Amino acid sequence: MDPLSVIQRLGSGHTLEDLYDALTTTAQEVVATGKPGTVTLTLKVSNKGQGNPLVIVEETVARTSPRKDPRGAIFYALDGALHREDPRQVRMDFRILDPETGEIRSVDEARNERKVE
């Protein structure tokens, strides 16, 4: 029996399909991430005892996806806590002056009015 025939018989004939699926999925992930992945076919060979010519071949198809770069986030670590904004920075509240009426409105109010229009 040639090696390909042996592999074709493993897993009731589904091992090559599983191997191909793992390979194509990993290849797509490699293209998407630019990072390497792995596909492994492991064959475990055992028998019932020393001298027994009957061997059992068990297959395992495994794959490792490429690792994606962590996105992370930026924080300010002050006073034993993490902050999204620098608590040392003076907060500036911006307002909008309506040139026609002289009315002063917050930026949030002006944004809400624009969305409604």
C-alpha cells in the first residue's frame, strides 16, 4: 500500500477532507493577518503487544490560527486608577454663540439640533 492510500483510509476516508479544510481555513487567516499559522497531521501508531503485527493508526488533524496583533488602548495611570482622559488636564467646555440671536448653547445641543434637521 502506498502512503496516500494509507492516509485515504484513515478516519473512514474523511481525514484528507479534514486536512484540506484545515489547510484552506488557515491559509485564509494567514492572508487576512499576514502572520503564520500551522496545520498538523499527527499519526499515532500502536498495537496490542510486543510482536503483534496488527497495528492501529489513529489520526489527528489540528491547526493553529495566526495570532492577531492586540489592539490595546491608551489610558492615564494616576492616583491608583486608569483614566480615559488625563485628569490633570483642565477640562474645556466649548459653547456656540448664535450670531443672529446671541444665544449661547453647548456643543452637544448644537449637534442634536443638526441631527434633527
